Amino acid sequence: MTTHPAAPTWAGQPPAPGDLRLIASDLPLSLAEHIDRFGPPQLANRESATLITEVERSGLTGRGGGAFPAGRKMRAVADASLRSGRIRARTSSVVVANGSESEPASSKDEVLLSHAPHLVLDGIALCAAAVGADRAYLCVGAHAPAAARAVAAALAEREQAGLDAVPVTMTSTDGYLAGQETALISALNGGAPLPTFVPPRPAERGANRRPTLVQNVETLAHIALIARFGAEWFRQVGTARAPGSALVTVTGSVARPGVREIPLGTPLGDVLRRSGLVADAQAVLTGGYFGTWLPLPGAHQVAVSEDGMRAAGAALGPGVLAVLPDSACGLAETARVLGFLAAGSARQCGPCENGMPALADAMGRIAFGPPSRDAVGWVEQLTALVTGRGACHLPDGGAALARTALKVFEADLRAHLASGPCDGASRPAALPIPSGPRR
């Protein structure tokens, strides 16, 4: 369960640097409470060009896993809509709020939508005005009924108040790949929720074949605050290269698992200690199932930010920090995750159809089978073969996970090669492995 200190009363004033910005309440705020805390909606009525510039100045990057500059995305969609007007009548664009959160180890989007739906809806309205959209979608994962209820209630309040000029349609998604932006657009267009090759990119032709802005729901909530309080306020926390705060899901071998809001750049060890890190933790999976393993305690000083993680050979991704206890087998955990990824792949290109199942099988032989150096060599070959060759980044993520497992759990690998599976391999999975598409 996610808990927070007593919520500050801002009354439309900028939150102080030490305040939680996004999830300062354990209950969903009503529209009246939302306005009381963040200020009336008219505070956010900036000219669209000014808002895009302000988001660019803030340095906000996407919080869904890609870390793409949010302002650049907004400008690309606004420009694409304007370009169409030079040829024919200007095409209205579309805004898609991505709260699908198909990553099994993540719950940050679910918590945000459950606690602060109006902040996300403010962000949708602002972006719609900025990029010239006349339609918006908010996609909520099928595994998050509490979030869907909070969003539905918030939409009803806003409709009654006549607050938003652009209607928002809430949709539901399911499946590991359904949250990938081209897969999400395919589903909105009536197709299968599977990734598609680019170009064209969503900013050029997306939902309803119009220029489409796809932003993670956390990104939109940050935009709603930047519109009110400005880029300089946003940059009061975080680092020069990674400004602002972010939501992270801390799970696994900690006493207080849940979603935490942290300044970007916070040392990994500090985040884990605040969550009650258990003494025998051996490693942490960063970035979710597309991510990488980092050893503990060696990684305690790694900065929790996209550039900080990248410098350590890892990735922040959607903000997942899954701590592995010493009693678990990291090779077995990796094999199970690779099996899940292979089963949930789109199977529409060679790396997913053939490479991912072969990689999962080879890692499974290392983790659960008799000693086999051939399996280790096959994993090393496959990770090179599938990287950078898929319609989406699923094969890249699986390859990175496998490579770091062989490195971080090298001692376990030697033991498995010497005498077969360890005791940890026979224990129940420490990481959540959904039995269905998501959970």
C-alpha cells in the first residue's frame, strides 16, 4: 500500500521543493478539492505556443519508459497539424493519455490515476489546446479497476462543470504490448493491439489517421503543474540533466513496498533504504522486464534518473525498482521473465517469432536444467542476433535482461555449470509473473 505524509494545503501556490507534487493524498481528490489544492483551472489557461515552450524549458521527459522530451513531442504534433493546413483544411490532432501500465512490476500509473485523476485530465486538456486536438483518449489498464472508477468519477464531475472543451473517452487495454504507443494506436483504430513499424510516427499519422500526441499519464500530470507554476519551479528538484520528480515503484525484498515520488538523481541506495531495504538483498531489477539487473550493495550510489542509470549500464524505464532477496536465484527469475516476454510477444517479426522463445528456452536450460555450457553460448549469440531487429523494442529488452543476468549472477552461473540448479531455482518466483496477459 502506498502511504504519504499529511497532504499540504497549497491553495494554488507552488509546492515547496520538499513537497510531494503528484500523489500527496491517499484518496482521489474531488474536483473542488483539486481546485483548492492546485488553484482554479484558469491558472492553466496559457497560450498554446507558450505552454509548449514552457514544457521544453522545463526539461520534462516522458515518464512511460522512453524518456523522450515531452515538449518536443508536443511541438511535433502541433507542427504536423499546421503542415496539413497548408495543403488542405487543417487536420485536428488527437491526444492519447497512456495509462495502460502493462509492465507487471509497475503500479505508479494506477496509483496516480486513483489518487489524482484531475491532474491527469488537466494535462490532457492543456495538451489538446496546445496541439490543436479535438479528441482525446485516456487508456487505463484492465488490471486497474480502482483507477478506472476514479477516472470515470472525475470525468463526470468535469462534464457537469463544463470544464473541458475537448471530450475525453476512457478506454481499457490488456496485454503486455498493448501499452506500446503504436500498439495502442492500432487498437484505437480498430486493429489488434500490436506494435507497428515506423514511419509513419504517431505525430504524423496516428489515431483516426491524424497527428497524435501520446503521453504517459504521469507526464501529463507534470505538464498540468508546469502550466500553473512554470519551468523554473519544476526544475527546483532533480538535477540539471534530469529535472523534476518522478514516480517509482519499489517492490520485492523491502519492508515498505509501493509507489514513491522522488527527485530525479536520488541515489538508488537512499530510495531503497526509505522503502525498508532488507539486509540480504542481492540485486535490483531496474526498468522493469525490459530492464537490467544491478548488483547490491554495489549499485547504491547509482543515480535514479535516465542518464544516471545509463551510466551504470542500466535503464530507469517506467520507474521500476524490483529488489531480489539473497534466497532467490537470479538466473531462474530471469528465465521466468523471458518466458513471459516470449509468450506475450506479437510474433510478427523474426526476433519475436523465433528469437525470443529460443532465448527463453536457453536461459531456462541454464537455470533449471543440467549443466550446459552450450546453453550459455547460445544465450550470448541470441542476444546479439535479436537486438535492434524487431518492430518494437521487446527483443532488445529481453536481450539486455539476459546479458546483465549472466554478468550480475556470475557466481550462480558458475555453480549451475558445476552442479546444476541451486536451491533458489526451486523456490517460488520472487518477481510477479502474470498468468494471463498482464496479471
